[in-house]
Amino acid sequence: MEKARHGRRPTSSTIVVRPAPGRSSRALVQFGGLTVPAAIGRSGRRALKLEGDGATPIAAMKLLYGFTRGDHVRSLATPLSMRRIRKDMLWCDQPENPNYNRLVKAPFKPSHEEMMRGDGLYDVCLVLDWNVTSRRRNRGSAIFFHLIKPGYEPTAGCIAVSLADMRRLVRHMRKGMTVRVL
């Protein structure tokens, strides 16, 4: 933990997400010498991830890029490519649609998530390569590394941490790093 606190770069290129004792929807995120609490899917972890199952996939996923809500989170230091969220940004979660598990633009009628959320969860939102570069219907969409709900409430399958912990982690994150859920 000392390395991360004093601003030195952690030596690991893998972020490990381990189950936390007690509740299946809680986890510990470990990177270098830093360990922070996290929430994961309401159904815990699952090796066979399906659309809408509420589980976090047990997998090694590459970090692709991220989004930030610039009007809420300012000066986010990271080497990861970040895009500012706009009101017309949506994420398609309808398996039958050709845009499944892709960023789309409003207006868009098929099932989707709004990226500019009112609850602040996507104020910092990192896209993990779960079913993105090689998509398969019903394998799950929108597995993000994002901000936490109060009380570390479970996610729909994502990994979520506090804003303070995200700031500490994201400054070392870059495209292609692995997020490994055990």
C-alpha cells in the first residue's frame, strides 16, 4: 500500500478482483500494493455469464477505454483514453440488435442504458472487454468498472468502487491492462 500512497507506480499490470468474505456481491480490488473494497453483481460471480443474470463474469478482461462525466468529476489523471459523456450516449443491451454491447446515439429505440446517469455511477466508467471485441448474443453487455452506490450495493454485473479509490487506481490504468475476476 505504501507505494500507491506515495504516488509511485505500482509494478503490476493486472488488477485482481477477489471475492470478499461475507457477501457474494462484495469484492476486494487489488492492484500493486493497494487493496480497496468493491461491489460486484447482485448474483455474485459466474463463469458462464448471460445477459441480465446480474453476475460478474469470472474472467480476465482487458481495459479498453473510459468515460467521464466532466460536469461532475474534474481533473481525472489517467493515461487511459477517456471520453466525456454526452446526453445522447447510450449503451445497447438488446442481444438481437446488431449494436448489442456497443455505444449508440440517441434516439435509439431498442433496449439500452443511458451513459449520463442521474445517480452518478458512470461519472467515471471504464469499459472492460467483456463481449465487446468479439461479441456473442446473450453473453452479457456493459461490464464496466464504475463508481459505487452508497452502502456498496450490488451492481448488475459490473465492478464498482468509491470515487476516492477510483482516483487512486485510474491514474495507473492504461489500455490493455487486465482486470482479472477470480
